[in-house]
Amino acid sequence: MAETLNCETSELKTRWKTLRERYLKELKESQSKSGQSAAEPPSWEWFESMQFLQPFIKPRKSQSSTIETISPAEDNFVENAECG
């Protein structure tokens, strides 16, 4: 795929990881917790396209309840990046 897009493999791996993380963040934010009103649907434009990941998502055991966020710079990098 790297050759097809004329990109470095490491660059594609980084972009894919960022997309996956953003999808998981949007998914988590869209799910309402018990006792709360229904959450708003995700506003990220690629959320629906990334739904194919849903069957592969497994909850992880965590030691904290903090959510890892994607910085605006990373988000901008993924959405506006072009290879070549």
C-alpha cells in the first residue's frame, strides 16, 4: 500500500493508528452512560466510514478512567494529509 500511495510505511502506520484512535474516541463519546441523557451522535466526518472496525473492538482492562485524547494538530494531520 505504501508504494501505491507513494508514502513511507512508517507514515502510513502512524496515520492508521491516529484514525483508529480518533474512531474509538468518537465511539466512546457517543455512548451514553447510565443515568445520563442520550449522547450526541459523532460529528467526525469519517465516523460512519470507520464503522467496519466495530466487530474488532474489545474492551481493555484499564487502571484509570482517563481518556487519551487526540490533539487538534494530530486530528488536522490525519484529515489534511496527502502522500507524495
